[in-house]
Amino acid sequence: MKRETILVALLTSFMLYAVSCSQKKELINIIPRPLSLIEKNGYFEINKLTKIILNRDNAELRQSTKIFQELIKNATSIDLPIIISESVENNTIFIDVNDSLINDEAYLVNVSAKRIFIRAKGSKGIFYALQTLRQLLPEEVENKHYQDHFSKLTIPAVEIKDAPRFSWRGINVDVARHFFSKDDLIKFIDLIALYKINILHLHLADDQAWRIEIKKYPGLVEKGAYRSTNYYLEDECKKYGGPYMEMDKNLVKEKDGQQVYGGYYTQDEMKEIIDYALEHKINILPEIDMPAHSGMAISIFPQLNCENKGPICPCNDFSYEFARNVFSEIIELFPYEYIHLGCDEVDRNSWANSYACKKFMKDKGISDVEQLQSFFTREMEKFFNSKGKKLIGWDEILEGGISKTATAMYWRTWIPNNLNNILKYGNNVIVASTSGYYLNYQQNNLSLKHTYEYQPVPTDIDSGKEKLICGIHASLWSEVIPNVKRLEYMAFPRVIAFSETAWTDENQRNWEDFLTRIHSHFKRLDALDVHYRLPDLTGFIENNLFVGEGFLVVNKPVEETEVRYTNDGSIPDRTSPVYKHPVKVKSPVTFNIGYFRPSGELYETYRAEFTKKEKYLASADISPEGSGLIRKYFKDNFNPENLKKKDISPSIALPEILDNQFGLIFSGYIKTKQSGIYTFYLTSHDGSILKIDDQIIVDNSGSHESIQKSGQAAMREGYHKFELSYWKTGYEVQLQLQFSFNGKSISEIENRMLFH
């Protein structure tokens, strides 16, 4: 071979290797992150001759491969055959069902150019291994309507060892407040299975509606599954802002001469949902909330409560008869070993004032209404146990006493030391905290990070008690989730972040790494037609300042999206100018900025107002006494009489000892190095306000979750009067102030900038 030919061959090989490496780095973005992942050279090719080999045969193992087979067939028209054999062959996906793996959900995957080797204990591990392979395929394979079929598919060579952190990885969907159809739930099951969620908790009944057919009491759905469209509260939903807040017109019908909204699941429909979920290794956990949150049932059967008021009455025979009849059908319908009784937020006042309850308590030797609630819960648990089921309830089930076999869902994070108090009972606990995993809470640019970094097993938990925490659980309460698009918007991508917290060991999780990986999943969600929340546009804020001239700068985090804008007050559409580069601003103007999905759908509209300042804020002519800010700590509120401590803080830092409710004021001066536009980013859990030179720059007031708000000040070089106030009323504590100069990168407020 000539020297030139050898050089060309070597160069070509090197270029192909470089391309291969760059593709591999782009493609291997598995979520949840596996226990161990080693990238190798090369690819396995799925083609018309590829086979699946199972070393054991049964219907459940075949079912675990079915979804992957259908995915490949849709993308390529290749129908992968299943062969039963113990012989390892080339061009095969060989599945070794092996008892050497202890964990039912653990798996090994080894992809080489010759074959894919999977080892698992049984069908669950096989299913999760194939879901991991699914994420290594091009995103387009997810699109069921994809027209340009692949002639072959490649999977990058990789070696993976994996097992979950928690055995319980659950999502609660409230179908009572707003209804989601069978097809909506089927799609949701597809999505959460991709991220190895294994529990779908359905909140089937509440004060607003009853959603599951009970044949003993047909009136529950005939009267309880629909409500007047006037009760839909569409205006209330729209107050929350964001996309997809319209009423689902498919759920509106004529009933008894008026328009009503709602729906329910027949038992046959629910069986279809359950079977579909089980195929995806997901158990359906049913919840019929009792004794509170039963307003719809009580409206149909008034004899359920005490003397025509309050929650279900635990002091009359019909309450127990009704509950046992309802749960008999629920238990017959749902194969999962757990049943959720709810037991939360019970107003016991009607019981305390009821003659029937006073007599009942005396007869049973019950001393208070907490024990009365516990009596009801224990009676239902005995009934569940007699049917081979276990009871789960919200953490209130422990009040008044409960058996050791019940499982508590810890949700009330605002109660100090509540988790430790719950763990003292010795019951199994699932962390379903409001502050970490309520995905129905309003979103902002910090929501995804907050979900990802939330610690379900806190460091201050009593020694040895962490073993009682068997999993984590996210909730999507639907009071202001009026349709399935809004459900997807609230769920994704936070469910993806949640899934990694649930599956991946704590010491292997990293926010920056996750942020890199999740961007490829946006393309996959697009292919799956998911109306997820896009990452925020950046580069501007709602109220922008400029001196002389300014610029509208828009940074879009997802390349496939499109940004269009108007400056005449109209909402951008597909005919509006496309944002391509910074737009110069010379006079006051307000831009409406349209953020369009890759599909072309208008996702959200931003507002950016530009105000012209004739000059910068003058700096103060002072000589500071020293570095740091004066920090005043108030117990309860800012009343001078409540001043508890005054000191000098070198930074914007919280004191070590904090009350349940307190206020802080930092005051002094901030020193700027250059004249220009300073943007301040104020993040707090509960309320905070930033003032510069006695002007409110950022108003982040109110009682709320962690929210970041921003504002600008046009400031000259030098010292400027500074005041930052913060008040905390809830359980969580957070305060952070950052800044950027003339639209550059965001930085921390450094100690050397602060004086008094």
C-alpha cells in the first residue's frame, strides 16, 4: 500500500473515530443516571437480521420486551423475533434471566458491536434495561407518526450496571378536582415508565367529585362525577398564569338540561388502565380519601356525617357499612397490595360536639377525638388486612395511634421536626413533602433545580431511622390543573428530575451534569408530543433600564425553539419578526416576546419594558465605618420591640439560630466599580425586598415557595445606600442576592462590596 494511501486511511479512521466519540458524548444522556456507566468504542446495529434471545420463557418476560419491540417496529418496520435459547449469538439482544442479582429491579447491560447482553433477575429488571436502551436510540423513534422510517438503528457501545436507590418511586395524580381521561392516563403511564417510576397514585374522590364506578352505589358517579361548568372556576385557574389554562371542552356535556363538566372511570376502563400500567411495571395505588375530603359522597349520602355537618362520622354504623362496601369493590378491582385511605386534614369539631360521638366514645373507652379518628383508621386497616391489603395514609394517620403495619406518607413539612416525630412510631414512611415534591406548585426558573436538589432523607434525622424511609412520592393536585396539557406542563421536566432523586444514589447526583443531560430529553419529549415546561428565556427582565441606548437581548436555551417579538402591543404570531440578534433601543418601548415550541405552537409570551433614565443614580459622598452590613434580627415581625439581635455581618447571611417566624434587615452601602446598569436577582423562600438609594429595586414579598425576582438600577461608580429585608413564616428558609453588570454573567454579591 502506498504511503499516501496509508495516511489517507489513518486520517479517515481518525476522523470516523472523532465523529463516533462526538456522537457518543451527545447520545449517552441517560436519566435517571445509572449506578455505573462505561462508554466504549463502536455501535451495535439493529437491522433486519437482529433477534431477541431469552434464556427462559414465560408470558411476563415476553411482555417486558413487547414495548421495545413495538418501538423498533414503528421506527424501522423491523419486527424483532424472540428466540428461546441459552446460546449467545452475534447480532442479537441476548437476555439472561439470572437469579444472581438480588434486587428485582437491578440490571446489567453490555452493548458491543457484536451484540447487546442484558442480565436481570426477572421481568422488572429486563423492562428497565430496555427503557435504558430506549434512551440510547434517536429521539425520533418516539414519534408514532414519524414517516421516514430508519433502515437500521444504532446503539452506542456502553457497559451499565444499575439498581434503584428507593423501591418506592411514586407520582400522585389528582383526578378528582379535574378529570383526566383513560387515554390521558395511558399516555402519562408511558412517560413515567420511561423514567423508571413504579407507582401511579390516583386520588379518585374528594369534595369536588367521585371518579370511580362503585356498582353498589351507582349514584356516586351518576351524581358525583359531573359539576356545573360554572363551578369549573376557569377564571380562577387563569389567575395563576402560564399556558394551557382553558377548560377541556371534551369533558363538557349536556346533563339534565344544563352544561356539566367532568367524567369517571367505569370499572372496565380502570381494569384497562391497571393492566397497561402493570405491563409498564407500574402499580396503581387507589385513594378514596376518608373521613375528610368526602364532601361529594356526603352530599349524596347525608347520613354519612354527624348531625348534618363535618366529615364522615366515625360514630354511626352506616359510615362503616358504606366504607366497607366501597373498598370491597376497590380491593377487588386493584391488584396492588396497598390501599390509600387518605386520613388527612380532618376537622374533628363536628365529632367533638356530636351527641352520638360522645356516647360512642364513652362506650368504646375513647378519650379524645384524635383517638376517635384513629379508631376509624384502625377499623379500616383491619378490613384491608382481612382482604390481604395494606393501608397507607397521609402522616395524620399516626395521630391517636396506629398499628405498625400501616405506612405513612410524610407531607407536612411546615411542622417543625415532623419527619422525626413520624419516624419515632417505627412505621414505614414515604417522603411526599409539600416543600420538595408538590409539583402542582407554581413554577419558576428555580423549580427544576429545587426538585432535583431536594434532600428526601435530611441529615438531621435520628440515627438509624433512615431505614424506615422506603421511597419518595410526588404529587400533582389538580385544583388549578384544568386539562392534560397543563398536567404535562406542571409535571415535566420536574418528574424527570424527581426520577433521578428516586433512582440514583445521592453521591452520584450532580445538578450541572443533570442539566447537560436533560437537554436531549426535551427533543424526546417533543417527539412524544408532551407539553412540557420549556426552560426560561434569559437576557432580559420585565422592567429594563437604559441610559443613552439599550438592547433587547434574548437567550433561548433550547436551540430548536423559535423567538418572535412585537413592539406595538400585539401578541406575537408566526408572522412577527424572528429574533436573531440584539435589538437596539433608543426610546422607551415595550416588547412582547413570543416563545414558540419546535412544533410551531406559541408556548408563552414574555413582556420586556424598557425605560430610559437620563442619568445614573449618584453615589453617596461618604467614608464607611467598616466592611459588612448592619444586620438586625427580629422575632415574629419588624416591630422595634421584637428586635432580638443586632450585629455586623460580612455577607448577606442568615444567623445560626432562627425562630419559626422571624424578620431580618441588612442595611449599609454597596460599592460599585463602574457606572452602568446593574441587575439584581433576589431569591427567597417567603418575602424579601431590596432597596437601593431608598428605591425599591426588587419586590419579592409575600408568603411563597423559593422564587427568584429581579430588578435593575442605573448606578454610578461608588457607594450606594443599601437595604435588604427578609421575613420568614414557613418551614423552609432561603435568601440569596446576586447581580449582573450590563447584561453580563450573573455573580454573587462579594463581601468586599458591602459596607456600613
